[in-house]
Amino acid sequence: MIRTLFCAGFLSLIAAIQPNQLLSQSPPDDGSVLPFPPQEMKSVTKPRLQDSQMKWPEPAQRLPKDSPNILVVLVDDVGFGISETFGGEVHTPTLTKLANEGLRYNAFHTTSICSPTRAALLTGRNHTRVSSGTIAERAVAFDGYTGVIPKTAATFAEVLKQYGYHTSAFGKWHNTPATETTSIGPKDRWPNGYGFEYFYGFLAGETSQWEPRLVENYDAVEPPEDEGYHLTEDLTDKALAWLDAQQAFAPDKPFLMYWASGGVHGPHHIFPEWADKYKGKFNDGWDAYRERVHQRQLDMGIIPPGTKLTPRDPTMTAWEDIPADQLAFQRRGMEIFAGFAEHTDAQVGRLVAGLEERGLRDNTLIFYIWGDNGSSAEGQEGSISELLAQNNIPNTVEQQIAALDKIGGLDALGSPKTDNMYHSGWAWAGSTPFKATKLVASHFGGTRNPMVVSWPKGIKPDAKVRDQFHHVVDIAPTIYEILGITPPRSVNGLDQIEIDGTSFAYTFSDGDAQTKKDVQFFDNNGSRAIYKDGWVACAFGPFIPWNTPASVPRVAKWDSASDEWELYNISEDFSEANNLAADQPQKLEELKKQFLTLAEDNNDFPIGAGLWLRLHPEDRVKTAYKSWNFTANTKRMPEFAAPGIGRQSNKITIDLEVPENANGVLYALGGAGGGVTVYLDDGHLVYFYNMFIIEQYEARSSQPLEAGKHKIEIETTIAGPGKSGTATLIVDGKRVGRAELVRTVPTAFSASETFDVGTDLGSTVSLNYYDKRPFAFNGTINRFKVELK
């Protein structure tokens, strides 16, 4: 009885509510809240079918008629002075073509480092505001540095998708927490979880161009076994295939494509014929390169008349100080980089040609951003294994060359056998005319990157270089203004953080317009700056990107409150050559205070949070597990989620069955640049520790295993992060080998290589089985246990 009365009362209440009252509870239809509410049906419904009328509503027109397709191209680790389009010496016909068909920008800025630039670009918010103060692999537990882009900062891909765009991303992502890139996720922070309907590329900060660790949407995929394969070419092939699908299935819908290949980030991998185009072109070194490029930039009008060429930092090596027996090594490093850069631009050219062939080019708005930061100095003095610098491992050029000679000499550079990067002097030259390189947020050598914008239908080509001060956070609001979109205040039920960016659409039609951006803050690794109304105040901080080992003691003693600041009037001093700190102390103090206000507002405290792991590598992002039970099906386990068998004491126990003359990998972690593997070679048990190519530690059983069942134990003892250790091989309770580990990896062997059982996927840890890769085990693994001590 009570239930009947309640139901009747409730129904009466509902009946009393008028239809417009019910509708008032629905989300607004003005785009302030996304997703948009469902459209009201126009059908007339009656109890009887024959009395009813069915009518679909007209599709909502939420975008301006003939809205443009949008292509955002982001090249990696190339500075202001690389491309010939902006006065450099690397051939970039696609960048030049689009510049001639659109606009050049010479005062566009990034964050000085990979993940932060990408997060700022995609969201329109400052990097630390969206928890991306450092790269994903170096995330730490400070609000601005967790490496997790909050869903309260929707990407422009998410917003445009809700407005009716089809969205895709290709290449490097680098915005997913490193421990969340396994096959079981969680995957809500993969590209598809941030508004991209299709993704093909890699999740980490870098990968081999020959044997990349690829992902398609939510699934790991392997590249084809093809000697002619190159990742950057593959990304263009996949992008063009996606365009064909989009045109076949939804030709009336506009598309958004984010193409960020990962070129020309290390390792520098390219076909020899591309590098050979530059043979001899850099023989006189980086100091001479800067002088030539600076003059060419002046002659071309890329930089204002009177712009000074900033001097080499005293901590950088002069070309004249390179020993004669090292010159060929240093020259070849730059030749390979240049060939890789030209090849990357050529793939963008294929993409643009594909738009033209499909009749899409005229109404496609292209942002071609030449670099997510300045050129990278992480190659230090020249490197055949670039993560030596990331791990703060001291080494010499002599060691590099000696190790290189064992694997093919200069011909091995750029090949799958090395993870090479050029000397940091070339990175400095690549940032001409500015000071510094990637990882330096205080000076334009780390943060100022060329950009070209082209849209035949919407932008009239203009040779006048746009010099308005802008930043990657300004891309999103520019897109929104063009499409008439007001940034939503709620997306998928979450209130949104305010956008930091300022649209630069006003520059499309007026090259002489005054900059509308008032202020921008920069910070990375304690290197920081503030731009405000034509002035820049900055502090270099303790970290020296071109001498990583020397930076650690500097960081340990550093106090951000004691940093020496510099002051520049960039409206008169384009290259930051004239420090006015002593002349205008009041202005400097004013800007320093404003920086701290902005830093606090943007979750940037503590200053230098990105340096934490330099002092505390034990606090790296890692799994909480201490033991694992694997099977032969365990593949593609990212290093940051895998057991730290190369850096921590551990015991591995494997129960297996082997045939006569057993061969193949039992397990492998890492790749050609560094890693650890255990394999069988004609029955002999082999332990191999690849210490970033420059050193290898090996143990091999004297007798082969007989066919049948065996218990293998690998007991590894390591004194601490980066310290020495031993690895003992035990078969059926008997010790059969021992490797002395002179030093070990403190942090990680690689950014994208994985832990694999029964095979060595990706690049091979040991060149001993390079020609047999992936060298799958031909026996049976019954039990595989890992225990960290």
C-alpha cells in the first residue's frame, strides 16, 4: 500500500513538471559544457505505430561552414639555426615550401624539453600547471611534476572531437606515466584517452628508428622485418592511410592530425645515403658553422639587423681543441644528424604532397613547428650510447671510439648497432644565434624554435617574418579562435582549468601587429625565465646539459634563492647578448618577484623539482613489486614497469627444457644502447651485461647443457645505484660462470626498450646474436621467477 501511494505521488510530481522544466536540467548547448546534449527527436509518438511519425533531427552545425582540416607537425630536438629555411645548413625543402606558401615566425617558444612542450601544446596550459614539469620518465611526487596531464585540462583533440572533427596522432607521445605503458595499462592516459580516435607511434620519449617499440591505439605491434624500414617513413605511410580511411568514411567531416615523428631526437638513425649528402660540409666545426649561419640569418632577414652572435659558454669545448684523431668521429656525428633532419622534413613533404593529391591541401591549416626545444646537447662529447648522459656516467671520447671500432667503426654510427648522438658543440651551433641548448629554459637556445603556418584558403602568403612573442600554449587558443570555439568550462563532467595561452590568429593578416601576449614563464631543471612586455629576466641554474656528470655536484650544492639572474631587453636585443642586470637592478627585481608569483600559480614549486632524481636516482618511477612469476608469453614489458635486474640485486630462477645444442634468448632487458641478457649459444649458458656499449661484462658456461630439464639460477649482487656487482650462473645447483660488473646502470638502460622472456624484441642487447635477432629460444620455459633482494 505504501509503495503504491509513493509511486502514484512520484508520477503525479513528474506529470506536474512542464517539458521546458525538464529541458532546463539538460546541459547547455553552447559548447560551454562538453559533450553536447543529445539532440531532441522530431518524431511524433502515439500508442499505435500507424498514428506515429518518425523523423530524424537535422545534424547540429556546431562548426563554421567549411572549417579547415588541421595538421600540427612537431619536429624533435632541432634548434633555431639548423634549417636552411631559417638560415641554417640542413636542406629543408618542405619547411621552405610551406613558409613560401604561408608565414614564418621567428619568436615562437617551447619549454626546452620534450614531455612538457607536448603537454603545453596539446592543452593550451603551462607545463607545470598540467603536472608536466619534466619528462615522463623523471616524474616526481610534486604537483607540477607528476607527469600526469589532468583531465581537467582537455586537449584540443578532445574538444575538436566533440565538435565533430575526426582526430589522429602519429609518432612520439611521451605524455603517459612510464609505469602505465604495459599491455594491461591502465590505458586512460594513452593518446586515445586524450581525444585522439586513432594513434600509431610510440609512448616513450625516444625509440630506435630501425626497430621501434610501436603501439597502435591500445595494442603493441612489431615493425616489419624489412632492411629498408625506417620509423619516420612508416609514420607517414600510416598517416596517409588514415587520411584515405577518413575520406572514404566521412569526407564531409574535417580532420585533426598531430604528426610528431620523434625525428630528430636521439638516437640519430638514418640511411647512410642521407648522411653522405653532407660529407665534408661541416669539416671546419661548430664555431665556424655559427658564424656562417649568423651571417646568413642576417642576410635573409630571419633575425633583425644588428643582432649579435652570442659567444660560446666557457664550459663548452671549442672546435680547435678537438684532437686530430677525433675529428672524423665528430664530423660524422653531425653529418648523420643533418641527414636525419633532412629525411624527417622529406617525410613531412610526403604528407603535404598526399594532402595535395587528395584535394585537401587548400583547406588544411598547417602548423609546422621546427623543434619541441633547442638542439640536444645530451650527446655530451659525442656518444655511441646516448643514455650515458641520462645516467650521469662519466666516460671519454677515447672509450667511445675504441668501442665503436669493435663494432664497425664510423660505418656503425646511425645503424641499429648504436644509439649515437653528436657532440654538444653541434647542438650549440644548431641554436645559432642564441646561447645554450635543449634543457635550458633561461635562454632562447633552449626555448626559441622556428615555426611556419600555412593555410592557402585562409592565410595570404607574406614574406614578412612574424616577430610577435608566442609560445606553444598559444596553439590551442589560436585553433579555438579560428573555429569560433569558446574553451569549454566543463568536459566529460570535469570543471576545466583556465587556458594560459593567447591566440596569435591576429598575426595571420597583420605582420606588423603588436604582440598581444603579455607574459610567459619558463622553468626546467632549475633553469628559468620570465618574459614580460619585451623584457626577459632569467637564471641559468645548476644543471649543465652538455656536461651532465659535472652537474651533479653543482646540483647538490645549489640554492635557487642564491642564483645570479640576468636581464635582457629583447625588443632591442634579439639574441640576448647584452645583460642589463647591473644597469637596471630595479627592473630585474620586479621581474624576479613576478616570476615567483607565476611559478607558485603554476604549481612550479619547488624550483628545480626536475633535478630531484639527479640526486636521488632511487626515487625514480618504478613498480612497487618485489617478485614476479613470468611465462614464455611475457613480452614488451617496459623497463620502468619491469624488475630492475640490471641495477638492483636480484635472483632469477628458470625451470626449462632444452633440446640438443639449445639456442636462443631466455630473457633480455634493454637494447643495443645498453641492457642485460641471458641466452643459450649451442647449449652454452651466456650472461651478457651491455654497459652502454663502452663496456661489456660476460660469463659463459664451459660445458653445454645436455638435452632435457634443467633449473637455471642467475644471482646478481649490486652494491647500489651505479655501483659494481657480480652475476653468478648456476645450473642444477652447480656454479658454471661468474661475471664481474665493474659498474652498473643507476637509472635505466633505455626510454622505450623492454623486458622480454624467450626472445629479444626491438634492438638486441648483444651483438653476438645480432644476425639472428630476435633469437627466440628453441626450448620450453616452464617457470620463470624474479626476486629483488
